Amino acid sequence: MNRRHDRHSRVESSPLQPVVVASLADASSRVQKRFRGRLSEQFGPNGKQESLDFHNPGHSKEVVNHAWKFLAIIREIDPALVSDLDLELIRIEGLAHDVVQRSTKPRGRLRLRHRGYRATDVPRAVRSLGVAVGNELASARELLAELARYRFADGRHVFPVANPAFRKEIADDIGATFPAFKRNAEIDGDRGLKMYQPHLTARSSLRALALATADTRADIGSNPDPDVYRRHGNAEFRELRHAMKAQVLNGIERLEPQRRIQISRDILGWVREQIAFAKWQKVLFFESLERNRRLNSSPKASAIKKALRRQYRYFDSNIRAVWKRCAKLEREYGDPRNAKAFARRIREMSAEQLRALFREMGYAR
């Protein structure tokens, strides 16, 4: 056990008010209720911290559903790989993985999220603010502290929090959702943002694999409705561009011409980038199945991977849908890669034409 994880363990098992329960299911239900309440209170409508467009209670609920289904598929084929405890923990981890969502809103720039599981994950700009603990690590600590509260009537912990290996695995499960980015990455003729999860490794637990997959790839791979990927991408766009919402809702007519061009360019650029983003998620999904040691140790590994690939069989149809969306919008508004022609076209558009573009991204006006 390295020193880093020993330090995690000491912090995460700090004592809180104990809760006596009759069963694992009872404890799991209570923990889930607590985290649902925390998410709603902090990030839901009128959230005390902030009402977030994407990282809100709805996102965490969907992650739970997809991650649980992922493990259920594995368990159906090889019950030895997934325990009853795993199925309860994945529900809890799905709700807890984003329970800490701290960020800074620099003027004129994108939201700066305080991301990080390892110390080296935390961006330099965030460290310069005096922030040493990233959101993923902070979420993992909150989760482990909560699990430590639950005991049976005889005093035994419901969850094996006294086991350092258990605490490390729980923390690493949350850490596996940490995203890293490579900008302007080329794949199959397209360029865009490559988002990957460096802490999702060959040694990761099956819960980590399920959680990381659900967090990043379920919209694209396992959902046959392309509108889901579109809406979630739109929500992420709005959440990142914290200042744009107020400007758009204040009225297009009040925007300076250059600002209209910039917003339109950002929207069209984002939509095009979603093509490469989706393609990368397809590649990374298949890679994650092939390298997970726990999954591939099963004598039924081939059948499990076949079933998971079938569950995540909608990558190509969703990629085609976002490509068609991009082509349609570029026909209507121009291609921002041709800066001069694009700017001229946006200047010539009416407020109502631009309003339709902004509505396309989910802005109310």
C-alpha cells in the first residue's frame, strides 16, 4: 500500500454519526437517499451551490442506471465476477461520483473545473488558486466517510471500510471517472476533442469499468436515440460557457455583431467536434473491454464482451446522426473553419435566424 492511498484511507474513514441498519440493502438505500439529496440540494433547480446544466442530479441518476446494467450483464453470464455488494455499491458510486463539483468562472473564459484524483491531475491554473484536492478525490473522500457510518446492531460495519484494499478500490472507482483531454486529436479524418480516462487501467475493478463507461460513453454507445447525445452535449456546452447564457437570455438584439459571430462560431465548432468525440469514445470503449484483467480472467470473457458490445451497439448510428446535424447546421449558418465567409454570413442573418441557432443549443430564447 503506497503512502498516497494510506493518506486517503485516514481521511475517508473519519468518524461521523453512526447509522444502525438491519441489512446491506437498507444501508444502501439510505446512502443513496443521502447522496440524491445532496445532489439535488447543491446542483438541482435553485441549487445552493449552483444549478448546473449537465452535472446535475439527472446525470448522476442516468450514470447509475447504465453502470448497474453494465454489471448486471456481466453477472448474468459469470455470477462469480459481480457480487450483491458490487450491485449495491455501483448504485452508490454512480450517485457519489460527482457529489463535489467545485469550479471557478474566469471572466471571458470557460468554466475552470477543479478536477483531479491524483495531485498531478489538478490543473496548474487550479493549483495556483490554492486548490490541492480535485473534485474526484473530494467525492471519493465524501463517499468513504459516508460508508463508514453504517453498522449492524452488533457494531459491525456494513461496508468493509476497515479493509485498506476496499477503501483504495472505492476511491479508485471514483478516480476512474477523471477525464483528461487531448485537443484537436485526429481520428478517421475528423479532428476534435479526445477525452479519455487515464485512471481507468487494466487493473481497474469491474465497478470502475462500469462507472467510467456509464459516465462518458453510455449516451453514445448504448442509447438508440441520438437526441439524448445531442441534448447532453448541448447541456455540457452551456455549463462550460457560464457567461454566455446570461448574454443570450438578455436578448440577441443586445449582442454586439462581433459577439454574435463568436457565439455562433463556438456553437458550430462544438457541434463539429462532437463527431470526433463520439468516434474516440467508440475506440476507447472497445479498448477498455480488451484490457480489463478482471473481465478477461473469466472463462466466459468472450461471451461477456460480446454481450457488452451488443448493449453498446449504437456508436455508429449516433456518430452518423451528429455528422448529419453538423452538415445541416453548416449548410444553414456556414462553416466556421472558413472564418471570413462565416463572419460575413452571420452578419447578414436576422435575429430570428440566430435565435433558432441558439435554441438548437438549448437556450430558452
